[in-house]
Amino acid sequence: MNFPGVIFGDPLMHAIIAEAKKRGKRIDGHSPGVLGEDLKKYAAAGIQTDHECTTLEEARQRAALGMMVWIREGSAARNFEALWPLLLEKPENCGLCSDDKHPDELLVSQIDALVRRAVAKGVPVLAAMRAATLNPVRHYGLPVGLLQPGDPADLVEINNLTDFKVRRTWVNGRLVAENGKTLVARTQVQPINLFNTKAKPPSAFALPAVPGKRFRVIEAIDGQIVTGESIEAPKVSPEGFVLCDPARDLLKLTVVNRYADTPPAVALVRNFGLKSGALASSVAHDSHNIVAVGANDEDLAAAVNLVIKNGGGLSFAAGNIAKALPLPIAGLMTLEDAPTAGAAYQELSTLARQHGCKLQAPYMCLSFLALLVIPKLKLSDRGLFDVGKFALVDPWVD
């Protein structure tokens, strides 16, 4: 994921790649926007795949270098519409993937929807199905049967080659699902988790203004995990603190270290659109600290504290409203089944929209604002991070 380190010869990154090669491991890539000579260096280092393409040109250049292009359609990053023509041009270099898919959406469809859409656009059935099955199995050397003599019976039965609705599923010859219902027995697990931070007062999210300077604002982009950047003069209180400014869609973004009780990092973000309230999550790639966005400090603190109280999860807070989806397994996974989790997730997303949020997947978009290897501007628990410079930067500029 540290593509600048790979391209510019960081010794640690190349040592990691060398160890992977020594062990015969596949090396997945993660290089949004990288093209031309930089991409050639990246591929030459041994990177074999990428699921971060957002344009057809990015995908074509990777396929031309022999890389596998995983065509992604997640909840926040939706790239199928831009990339599907590669299924016609280079079907041997394509795979279909979801990558960060909401539980409520998973109940409706996943890879089957991409196969369905591809065929509807004129992609040959076998090319679409190859991208969903054969190519990823062969690339990763997965122990999955391919309908060949002697293979284990790993297969799905579908209704037709247009709708691709799964009727039954077998794994290693065992029927494991039928008519949308699992036949696998539920297993109880003991959660493993680590939360070492205390509840935060609203004052913890105070952001002192710097007179005469403007602030670097993270610009969230709907349907993408990349961000933009703008420079704005923030609204400042008489006491000299930066205020949330919902009228200009300038909200506070915070990252709270979940592993140690340290002061939160605070920045500004645009395009969430909240008029009131705050949402928080411990699903915050890749360190999975707590990330939250809010229209005022009180709701921001309440949303963060709901996550801390539950030892991880998603939350929404606005005045007297306080809702959470606990994620007690590492702060990332629920103990509930998919329908229960999906309903809770949908309730939180609806609350965010009712309070003004304009994003189609607010919690998924939020989770990527702390991912320091996706351009352009992100927030870590230690401050604002410029991915292009691959360094922490001063948020205040002249």
C-alpha cells in the first residue's frame, strides 16, 4: 500500500517484497492514480494486482504490464462503471471484487450483481464468469475446485445466465446454502479486542485558531476513497477556537487513538453535509482508531464516546439521539447475524442523512479518511497527512 515507498526505492518496502517473493507469495498492489514510468517501476518491483483503479486508462496500463486488475464495486468506492470495458479488452487480466461492502448491501447482492451488470452491457457470459471465479482462483492458487475431474465439488447453481441468482451452494461436496439461507451451524466465539482510551469531553476536540492563517480542508468525494484539498479561512469563536461551520459545510473531523489515551487529532472536512449531529466509527483503515465527523463538539464527543463505551462500533449522536452498532470483535466485527447487523447499519445511515449528510455511504467514506496511503489529504491520530509528500503537514497555511 505504500506505493511511494515502492516506487522510490524505500529499503524497508523492498525488503518486505523480497521476503514475499522468497516465500512464493502473491503481492497485491494499491496504487491509485499511478501511471507511466512510476507504474512501470511499481510493477517491476513485483506488484501483481491492483484494486484501486478509478479510470479505464489506469486499468489498461496495469493490464498491459501483466498486472491483474480487480474491478471493484464497494459501498464507498464504486468503479465498475468506469472499468467494465476491460472485461472485453483483457478478460484474462480481470477479476471482480467488492472491497468494503455494507452489511445491508451484502444482503441484496455482491459479485453476482457485477456479473449480471457485465453481461447486460454485452460482456460474453464466460468472460464475466471467468472474472468472478477462474481468474482469482488461479491467480492466488486457492484450494477451490474448478469443475475438473478429481476436483472438490465447489460450485453454485444459478437460475439462468442473465439474472445469476444463486439457488444452491456446495463447498467440498457439502450443500452449505439453499434459497438464500445458510445451512452452516452458527458458532459462538469469545471476542478479542483492545481499547485503551477513555471517554473524551467536548473540550478535547477544541482546535485553536492561528491568527492570519487559513486551514487545509479535506475534501471528501462521494463514491471514491481518494480525497481532495482546499484552503479555507475557518469560522473562529471570540475565544480564538475554530468552530464547525455547517452553513459552509466545514465540519470537524477527528481521529482518536484507541490503543492509548492520547489527545485527539482534529481537522476540517467538507462534503459530509451534516447540519447537526456526528457519526463515529472504529472501522478506520488501516490502524482502526476511532474516526468521527461532526457539526459541533458536543455531538462529536457523544458519538466518539459511544464507540469507546461499546469497545468499538459505529455510532450516531445528535442532542438526545444516541444510536450504536457495537463491534466487539477487534472493534471491527459484530456478533450478530447479517440481517441484524444490516438493519442496524441502515438505521445509522438513515439518521446521518436525516441530519443533512449527502454521501451515499457516509460510514464507509468516513472509514477511509484515516487511510494514509490513498491520496490526497488524510488525518491520522498524529495529525494531517499529505499522501503525495508522504509526510505529516502543518494544517495552517498563509
